[in-house]
Amino acid sequence: MPAETDVVIVGGGLAGLAAARRLHRAGVPWRLVEASDRLGGRVATDVVDGYRIDRGFQVLNTAYPRLGTLIDTGRLNLGYFTSGVLVRKGDHLLRLVNPLREPTGGPRTALAGVGSLLDRVRFAALATGCATLPVSRLLAAPETTTETALRRAGLSDAIIEELLRPFLSGVFIDRELATSSHVLAMVLRSFARGRIGLPADGMAALPRAIADPLPANLLDLDTPVTQVAPRLVRTRAGEIHCRAVVVAVDPPAASALLPALARVRMHSYTTYYHSAPEPPLGEPILLVDGDRREIVANTVVLSNAAPTYAPDGRHLVATSVVGPTAPPEPTIRTELTRLYGRSTDDWTHLTTVVVPDALPAAPPPQGRLRKPVALGQGLFVAGDHRDSPSVQGALASGWRAAGAVLEELRAT
């Protein structure tokens, strides 16, 4: 452990890695310390018996603006999902797709029995506006909750409850749809403009790709931080004196290191992983429950998008539940039998991944989705709780925090 450096980054998740990349590019001496034995924070993948098990259902959106400045997404060998969703309603599976991505599916989407035709026209207009209007205009709009914004757009209770609540609850990890309408606008923008995919090697390939240009000797793993103070970071391996500190850990840990930082409420998420001998669907598309049972948020055959997620001859199904209470696996299996419309008796339950602090809550007001990263006295904070709660928010906040550090160092 060095006795001193210019900048110490606490936390090796996406925000910390993005900050390190910007500081390294600027030629400023830095050091990153991470408490665990790996980089990536909440983004991780375990390989179990040939299956790639992400730490909860996670995906990568190619439209995230900060992504392209950090990595070449082509090197991730992304497998893509269908740009749409399946809705289970009674005995029917209704398929709705983005007509810009799949023009031939437009007529079928227009006639799908989810809400009314007017609902689908109005939602298309809302998504198109989010995709085409300048971001500054979207974030200048009056802010409310997601549910209120959807109702103000003229959408009926039917389409909200049968499609949008189950779908968006999995995106925000918020079944109440109390998330800011500004976050909703950015999410709809990214879905309309980008493609959703999985790296062939699992979501852990993302932090690895971001970290790849960084010198390994500047990344200290298994190094818990015990105290952060102006110009000082104490770890179990020793003290580092510095000119600036970037705290880029999860919100609960950030509040422990920086008591003056406002506490952030976190949403919980549970993902059940099953192995199946045959895929219950023939395409990589998200399936949600339009019957309003409110048990499963979504389910998807991951190996349809990325065959490397399962060994040859098997298929991997991920099913996610929102909230702190996770139903027992037999309850989920019963729901999956209903949702997919086929028996799951020959499926094997691989594991259940519970992520109690999966995503920061983002109720209004969120303003322009850019909370301060400079706390004064050479202390800075980064993470998706400082921008939008997403991969993009984590990367953007880390990049922004590093920019604020560079500005302060130049001034002193």
C-alpha cells in the first residue's frame, strides 16, 4: 500500500472504475481500493456447472451514452433480446414489439389485446417523444411519479396494470411506480434508441472490459476501508495520504463512510434460476404477467439470447421478483407453469439470488438526475444514487466525479 498518491478511489464497481479510467487518461496519480476479491460491485457473474449466473437479472443497453466512451461493446459478443415483451393474459400470450426494430410485428402489436388501440397509440407517442426530444427538454418537464406520468399521458388502467406496471417494476424494482418521471423518460429513451443484450461471458464481462486498460498494480482488492477523511483513507492494509478521495461504494456503505451524506433507500430484488431441457419459448423475449397476480415481475430464457449462459443441451431461465419478501421456489415454479403454459416438472432449480440492495430508490424530486458529487474538503462521491439508478447512472457519476476532482486539483 503506497503512503500517498493524488487520488484514492474507494470502491471497484462501475462508478469507481469509470472514475479511474478518466483520472488515468488525464495522467493523474490514483489508487483504487476494493473490499471484495473482485471488481464490479453489484455487477457480477458466477459460473456454476456450466451455467452463467448473474447476481440478479441484469442486462446491457447499447444506448447508454457513457458506455461507448469506455469500451468497445463489440468485444463483449452481445446476444440480443427481442425488442418487445410477451404478456400472459389468461390462455393467451400476447406479443408486443418495437415496430422500429421489427416492422413486420407492428400490425400484430397494434391488434394485441393489452389495453385499447388508443392506449397503444398514446404509449407509442410517449416513447417516441422520449426518444427524439432533447434530453434538456425532457428533464425540464414538470416532475411527478411514473404512475402519475403514465396516467397523465392518457393511458388506461388496463394497459398500466397488464403491461406497464409488471414491466417497469422489473426495471425500477418498484412495483408502486413511485420512481421519478424523469427517470422514466430516460429509460424509455434508452429502450427506444438502443438494443438490450447480454455479454457472452456474463455481465461480469462489463466491469472487466472497463478495467482492462488500467494498470493492475493500482487496483487493490481485498482491501476494506475503515475510515475516510479529508486527504486520508485508512484501510486494513495501512493509510494512504492523498489530495482527493472518491467514495464510489454502494449507498449504505457510502453513508457509513460519509455520515453527512443523506441515506438512500434501496430496493430489493430476487432472481430464481432454473435449468430446462427444452426452452419454454422459442425467442429471447421478456415475459410478464398481465393477469395481475403480482408475484413474478418477469421471466426470460437467458440462453435464447446468449447460448453461452447454459451448457450444451440445457437452457437457463431467470425469473425475478420485486420486494424484500421472496416466495418459496415451489410457488415460483407454479407461476412459471402458468406463465409459459407448459409443465415445469422436468426443470431443475439451480439457485436463488437475493440482492437486498439492488437499486437505489429514485422518487421525485430527482431534478435533472445529477446530484452533487463534490462534498468539499477534497471528498467526492459517485454511484448510481448520484445520477439515474442504472448502469448508465453508475458510469456517468464516476466519470463526472473524476471530472470534478480534476477541476479541483487544477485549482489547487
